[in-house]
Amino acid sequence: MSSVGVPRHVACVMDGNGRWAALRSRPRTDGHRAAEAAVIDVIEAARGAGVQWLSLYAFSTENWSRPGGEVDFLMRLVRGTLRRHAPVLHARGIRCRFLGVAYPRIPPGLARDIADLMELTGGNRRMTLTVAFDHGGRRDIVEAARSLIRGRVRAEDVTEASFARYLPYPDTPDVDLVIRTSGEQRISNFMLWQVAYAEWIFPSVLWPDFRAAHFWECLDTYRRRQRRFGGVPAPAALERGHR
């Protein structure tokens, strides 16, 4: 068990863009476009709060099944967002990574911009921003298992620690807090290994309306929790809970 302060690693499932647009009788693409402001606000809020690792779920392996026009729009939107904000992210000392990118499936121009941003910011250490893009938690685990087999690792040598070294970006710490907006309560195949003991918060606000104040409120909720990791609360904690 441990008391909590500022979470080291926060992950956000950015949910609600389509519903945001539908409530305004606007196309879904308008919801995706409106989400950019929330992304930038949350990055700044996390950096200011002292969060060291921030992961954002931008596009899943399942999202390829969406209508082609929407997928094409998202690819253009992501590329434009990277180009607009790359200089500021670098100036803020933020290292940018992309988790799950399958380059053959994304437009070549976007692939180049992703590679350029990672190279530009690779030496930064103020905060690590991981964008889960064409990401699937199950796929990451399957690929790690395949790497173990190809490496002829003996079964008796496989531990949680050794297995984790075969996952993408093995230096990434476990997620402490997951925030999923829009009130939906699903994991959605997101960083399945890393969120095993994360605290979850489900604010009802839709992602395009999510701002720094909402993020800080989630951090305050997290601070009031006691992380047990399968244990039981200490007597003092139980006593405080009944006051």
C-alpha cells in the first residue's frame, strides 16, 4: 500500500468527440477538430502539475474500421496538429513518442512527421508524451510473446519483469491514473499491461470540452485515494475513512 501525491504516469482515453458533434447536429469530424484544444490544454496542465509521463489514446487498431472519409480526416488532422505544435512541445522540454504506429498503414507524409517529431524531441526529459496511435494493447502483448519465442527464452526464465522488457518502450512506468472522458467505463484495449493497477476516473465531460480544470480535479480525486495493490488498508486509513 502507498499514499499518493501527483501521479507519475497519467493516461487519457479521449472519448466523446462524436457525441460532442451529435449534440450540436454537426458532423463527427467537427468533434475531432474541436478535440485539439483539449489535447494541448491537458498537455500543459500535466506538465505544470509535475506529471512525468502522459499517454493519450488517439487512434486504436479497431478505429481503422470507421468510414474511410473519417479515417482520412483523422490522418490529416493529426498531421496538422503535429506540425502546428511541434516547436512548442520541443521548447517545453517534452519528449514525444508514438505507441503502436504501423507505418505501412498510415500516409507516408504523416509517418515522416511522426519520425521527425520523435527525433526533434528525443533528448527532452521534462515530460514524456506518448501518443497511442494505431495502438492495441492485445497486439503489444502478442508481439512481446513472439519476441520471446524468437529469442528462444526458456519458459522458466519468463517473469513479469522479463516479459515487460519485450513490450514497446519498456522504460515506460506503469500507469498510475487513467482518465476516460464522456462517462463511458471501458478499457478499450488500451495499454493493457501498463494499466494493470491503475486508478480509474470517469468524468462525464466529453473530451472536446475537457480542460485543465477538469484534469486538476481528476488529480485531486486521485490524491484522496489510497493505492492498495491487492493489500488491505492500514488501521489508520480505515479510521480516517469513518470520520
